[in-house]
Amino acid sequence: MSQDLYELLGVARDADGDAIKKAYRRLARQYHPDVNPDPEAQERFKEISLAYEVLSDPNKRASYDRGGDPFGGAAGGFGQGAGFSFTDIMDAFFGGGAGASAGRGPRPRERRGQDALIRLEVTLAEAAFGVTRELKVDTAVLCTTCRGEGTAAGTHPIPCETCHGAGEVAHVQRSFLGEIRTLRPCAACRGFGSIIPEPCRECSGDGRVRSRRTLTVKIPAGVDTGTRVQLAGEGEVGPGGGPAGDLYVEITIAPHATFTRHANDLHCTVTLPMTAAALGTTLTLPTLEADVVGEDGPADPELKTTFELEVRPGTQSGADRILRGLGVPGLRGGRGDLVVTIIVETPTKLDARQEELLRELAAIREEEAPSGQVRPGQKGVFGRLRDAFNH
Ligand code: ZN
């Protein structure tokens, strides 16, 4: 597949069926061999027809969106025209039911509802170890008054008089392809084939009403900002009481006071006095698990809420210590690391005694008049990036 099918039709990736159909019709008028004898236009017409064949079919489109080959791996790709039928072109031009005999009958009132999306902010610990949350969701739900039928109590839909229940009426159209009789959805009943004489008052005949519900959502351990948790059948109920779409909960992680997350690794900074860095010490520091304890009552004895950080004598400012397995658990198992950056603090306020001691130390170390060692500049991330561009 050399070219993007959406680009070929000039539509956005989230274009709906109508937009795709419109785009195809516009391009087909321009490139159809009957109106444009140019051989290049013929090639183009084949391409846009194939693009339309894929994008107008929800299954093929979904497969294409997932990166699959919509032509089932057939060699050649464009120009093969495999599986493309004249009916598809006619459908695009005349809005379905092309040909006098290709009627499709009334369309059902009941249709699947749309998916819904809500955003949820969680703490870093909740994202790492999982959490169960109560969520308030606003979606269309089944109208309990009419149970989705859309009719007032004691009434029922009656057959449409215009199309006699067929949902379609015949039209004759002139086009560059000749005179063609087509079936179009009946305007009187909007293609349903029936009319609701007395709509349900609760839902105005839609079969569904908007409602606020509280849902209990289980967020699995290891989610990250942007992760979407799918709740099947918790989205919008469809028109006519059709099955509900899915609800997606999109996760955002709130900033943490101590830890920042990079993929499944955690990063933090520890500040140490100069003397401790020189002499070495052992620090006891809280893990991310410490956040979980306290909020959820009694601590799990298995939970490691602290870790020991051994600072070796002579540790330099900026040194990184990597603690394996103290990061964030992955969605598919495993666990990231904790990277601790040690910052050594130079004392700023010295009293007379401290200054005396430091001067004595400097004298012993013969550091009273240091020359300062000049070395090549240390390259940070930006320096390395610059190098990458220059070479
Ligand atoms: Zn109702």
C-alpha cells in the first residue's frame, strides 16, 4: 500500500461514513472514465474506488486502521479491484439500495449506541498498584417508561403510509451513467417503515434518556497517562433502546511530590550534606508503596514501604544510584527501577568553629590555594544531541 487511503479520499482519519461517501462521490465525478478519458484519471479512479471500498466497509476499515492489508495480502495492491462491485459505486452515488431490485427494506429503529470517554486523574501510587474508584458517568440509558420502544403507553408504531412499510421509495435519476432507478430511504418515516403516532413523553420517542450513574471502576496496576480502560457496554445506549457502546476511562496521573515517572522507572533526588557524602552513610527513604499505606488503613506486612540507600564514602554530587525493581509495575508484568540522583550540598552558613575546622582540613589536604582542574566540558543531554546533529 503505497498511499494512505484517507489521504487518497482527502478525508480525516475519524471521518464518518457520510463524509467518506461524499468525498468519494466528489472525486468519482472528477475521475470517472466516462467524464475523464485521461488514462491517468482512470488509474486515479481505480485508486479512489479501492480506497472507498475499504473505508466504506466498517470491518475492512477497522482492519486497515490496525495496520492490516485490507486486500488480504493480494499482490499488487491498487489496481486489482478484487472484490469491488458496481453496486458499491452505485451505493456511493445514490445513497444505498442501488438498482431497482436491490432494496434493503426498512432500517431497524434499534441501533448500537456510541462509545463514551471520560477522564480520570489518579495518583502515581494508584496508577502503579491499581485502584478501585467510583465514577459518576453521564450517558444515555434505556428509557424505563417505554423500555426503549419510544411509544407512549398502550400505543405501538404503525406502518408508514408513504412507503407502505418498505422504508424506501423509488427515485429515477439522470447521471453520466445513464438513467437509473434507485431506492431511497422514505422521507416520511426516515426509512424506518413505521411511524410512532404517539411518542413516549419521557424520551420523546428516542427510547433512551440521559442519566447520571455511579460506576465502580477497577484500574489495573501499571496504567500510565493516556492509558484507556475499556468498560464494555457502559457507554451510550443506542437509539430505540439499542445495545450500549463501550465506556473508555482515560487515565491521567497527577504529579507526585517526590517521584517522577519515565516509562516504568521512577526518578527522585536526594540531598546530602558534604560531610555525609565524603564519609559515607546509609539513608532510609520511603518507597512509592508508602503512599498506599495510610490511605487504605492497615499496612500489608509484605509491602516494602522503605528502602536503604547506601552512600559510599566519596560520593560525588550528581551521582545516580539505581535500585532494581523499586519502580512501577508494568501492565504486562515486570517492574521498573528507582533511580536516585544524589546532590551534595555545600554548607553556606559557617560559624567560627566550623570555619576553623574547615580551614584546618583544607590545610591538611593542601587545598588552601586550589588551582582548579580544567577538563573538557561535561556533555549533558543537549550537548549529546548537538553532537548527534553535527556528525
Ligand atoms: Zn420512552
